[in-house]
Amino acid sequence: MFDLTINTMLTTVTANYYLLVTLPTYDVGFIRDENTIGCNINTVGVYCIPFSGVDWILINVPSYNLATTSIEIKNL
């Protein structure tokens, strides 16, 4: 397992918008156990939904300025 951190250059996002993170194709998949995946934006935990069959992660973004934001996906 490993953690992935993405530094973004996003601007303000409206409350309850979603980001879809598409991970590269990997023969056994990056998401092995959907119950262990966690997501943070600027070190604050946010709700996210992992899709193991396609290695996508849907992240619910709270409303605040996202300039110089880091998005962390834990336990891949």
C-alpha cells in the first residue's frame, strides 16, 4: 500500500462539486480494498468513493479556495 499526493493549481470550487481522479491502468489494479481508501484536501479528511474495477476515485470537494491545494489519497 502507498499514499498518493497531488499538488494542484485549482481555483475556488463551489460546495459539493466532485473531482474524479483516474489512476493509470495496472494489471491488478491500484484499489485493492475499497474500505481502506481515505482522501484529504489540505490535510483535512473529505468524503471519497473508490471504484476498484476502473481505478477511479470520486472526491467530494468542500467550498474553499483551492489555490495551492494538495490532494492526498491514502492506502492505494
